[in-house]
Amino acid sequence: MSILNADLHCHSFVSDGTVSPEQLAARAAANGVELWALTDHDEIGGQRRAAQAAQANGIKYLTGTEISVTFAGQTVHIVGLGFDADDPEMLQGLMDTRGGRGARAMEMSDGLAKVGIRDAYQGALRYVGNPELISRTHFARHLVESGVCKDTNEVFRRFLTEGKPGFVAHRWASLKDAVQWITAAHGVAVIAHPARYKFTANEEFALFSEFKAHGGQGVEVVTGSHTAAEYVKYGETAREFGLAASRGSDFHSPDESHTDLGQLPYLSGGLRPVWDLLADRIR
Ligand code: AMP
Ligand code: MN
Ligand code: MN
Ligand code: MN
């Protein structure tokens, strides 16, 4: 069924969102979301709370996460949906993926110090909800609040992207491992916001082909990170690769996110919704 207000991508303060799983569930319900997944980066510590809050708010729930992967020298995000949140290999894989974040954050801080921004690590830590999950987003919030930049977009542009002083190249999980953790835990792997990557056509083709070969089954088509033209483009890509389509806001914060929970166009009728593959995993 395409006409379903499903929001299968968002973040709580268990990763780099600013609100709790309970606040997200209430907001999703108020916005008319019928099927929801909390997809914190590299972390499933919020899943139990999210599932309970979904039930309390009368909305359906799928387990979720968004895994950081390195592919062809870039960071790609793979969303996992409907997996068993107690699966030991999944838990271990996510823990390993989170593992490098502390040292990376200190290196980022050293880079920022070289351009006169001191103690950024300590500053960013004040915004962290989960000590294992310090991310660039927390540095961005700190640099906005301390008056260095006017918004987080400016922070990323001037300081936190490749070639900029606070950027630290990092090796995340492999595509193969991320897809296999998800599928071995009986979930469905989904390529997140494909239009956000800066791949050549050949690299993008390789991403989709290898993802599919490893057992990946879905791609985000309607997301807060895509334009209307990109909904069409990646709808075609989904059909071309025989992938199911997903829909999600990528909501992080009431103050920062331009797309609110559930406030997106429906998937087009010609696409197979990813939730059709997960009917028996919906709670
Ligand atoms: P990390 O996992 O530490 O590399 O941080 C990645 C996160 O930074 C993403 O999940 C987004 O939430 C955020 N992000 C990336 N690029 C931007 C941007 N241009 N503006 C605002 N937030 C961004
Ligand atoms: Mn994020
Ligand atoms: Mn992402
Ligand atoms: Mn996300």
C-alpha cells in the first residue's frame, strides 16, 4: 500500500537528534504518522523506548537504525528496518562502528583549534545525549550557539566537510557488513537519501549493484533530503534495480529540521513500498 503516512527515518538524542524517543512518537502521532521507525545513527539503544511510545500513541512501529558506511571513499548511510533489536552480531557491529567516534571528535577539535576555535570538543560534548555517539552535528550546534556561525549549514560548509579544518577522514563499516548485519537479523536494508552523495554515475551504479548483490532490498525515494525531481529520479532507480521504496523525513530537531515527521508526499503508486516486505515485523 503506497498511501500510508510512513516515516521510517528520524533521530532522537540517542544519536544526533535533540528530543527523546517519546517526544518523537508523540510528534509523529500528532502529525498523522501511521507507521514509524526511529533510526538513530549506529545505535539501537532507543528502540525499546520508541516501540513502547509508538504503542502508547497508537501508531505502528518498525525497529530502525542508520549505519555509517564507507563506499568508494565517501560516507554512505544504510538504514536498517524491522530487524531483531537483540541480535548479537548486529549489536556488536554497531558498537564497532560507533567505536572510532571519540578519537575522531578529538582530532576534529584539534583541527578547529588550528584555526582559532578552542575547546570545541568540550563544547560539543555539552550537546551530546549519548557519550558513545558524538557526531559532527554536536560540533555544529556548539559552533552556532557560541556565535561562530549563524546556522548548522554554515558550520558544515565552512568547517566540517572534506578539506575544511574540522573534517577528519574516517573509515566506517563496509557496505557488505552493514547490509549483512541487518539482513541476518531479519531486517531490510535501505540506501538512505541517495541524492546526497557526490558519486559519479559509475560509482552510483556500483553502489546500487553491490548493495543489491549483498542482499539489500530498499532505497529511500521520498525523503526530507530529496527534491521533487529526485523523488522521480530515484523512483526510476528503484524500479531499475528491483528495489522497494522507502519514505522518511530524516527529522532531527524541531528547531533545525525543515521537514517535520510525516510531512512528505506519499510514495508514488507504481513503487513497491518497503513496508510491504516487512508486514510480519510491524508492531
Ligand atoms: P557524522 O555521523 O558525525 O559524520 O555526522 C553526520 C550528520 O551530520 C548527518 O547525519 C546530519 O545529521 C549532519 N549533517 C551532515 N551534513 C550536514 C549539513 N550540510 N548541514 C547540517 N547537518 C548536516
Ligand atoms: Mn544525523
Ligand atoms: Mn543520513
Ligand atoms: Mn538520518
